[in-house]
Amino acid sequence: MSDRLLVLVRHGQSDWNLKNLFTGWKDPDLSELGISEAKDAGRKLKAQGLTFDVAFTSVLKRAQRTLDLALAEIGQTGLPTKCDLALNERDYGDLSGLNKDDARKKWGEEQVLIWRRSYDVPPPGGESLKDTLARALPYYVQEILPGVLRGERTLVAAHGNSLRALIMVLEKLTPEQILKRELATGAPVIYRLNADSTVASKLDLAA
């Protein structure tokens, strides 16, 4: 029987995470901690005895570099990889590049909290989580899931909000539940799926 392995990894800390900036579709690199987190993700996967047939990532360098560093630890540099903006982080629009404290001073703490934590209220010029799901979910269903169900051992390195889209389907979460779902940077979540694409088992390596 095929393994139906799907592993999700949120990218390691970026330079802008470190500086407390809204990042979205901006393209900063990993911080030194982020590099360590990405390598550690690879070591954790190697310790589980996992190897992969294909990988998916966004078009942003912090996710791509996380994937490259993790695969180097596993010994799988050169793994076939597909990059797509469908897996990009949520676009924060006018908030992108702003310090989160400065944004609160400009728009008020309550308004910024609504933009960050509501399901369907986007910041000016940006995307809500609902908008992010609307592009990430079809890509998962059409491009990622069929391979997993065929037995292709699949690694996805992406972003907190785009990965929430996949997790929402995998774990059958409501909009309210997915808003509360936190993903640690550089911490793999290992799923094994049944033939009907439901989750047979889950192992979160954040600990």
C-alpha cells in the first residue's frame, strides 16, 4: 500500500519577522534563526526516516530557501520542485512593510486586530484569510493532493496563512477554528492520508 505522505513546513523566521514587520508578498530572506530553523526541520524529518518524491513551495525566497536547506539536511538536493504563487503568504496590502506597532498607531489597535485575526475582512489593498484560501485550496486539490494519493511522498514548504488553507481541509476545521490554529516556524507537520484523502495519522514536530 502506498504511503500517502504529506508534510507541511512553515518557513523559518525571516528578517522581517525579526523586525516585527508585516511581510505578505514582500520578499525578505531568512534571518540567522530562520536558517537554523530550516536546517532543524530537515534534521527532524531525517530522524523520522523520511524521504520525498516531490516538493511544492511558493514564489517567495523565504519559503524556497527553507525548502532547500531542509532538503540538504535530508540529502535530497535537486528534488523535483514546483513553485506557485497560489502558495504565497497572504497579501497584507497597505500594511506590507510596516512595523506592526506603527500600524496600530495609524489605524488603531482594534482595527489592526480585525485585519489580522478576522476570517473575511482584508486590510486595505490586501487579502483576508478567506481570500488566501480561495487561491491556495484549488491548487492543493488540483496539483498536490492527486500526487499524494498516488503515493508520491510530498513536502510543502510555504507560509502560515497559505498552509492554514491546506490544514483547514485536512483537519476539517471551521473558519473560527482555523483562525486559532498556530503554526510554528520551521516545524514540520506530518500527515498520512487514507485513500479518500482523510487523515490517517498526524505528527506535529513542533515540540
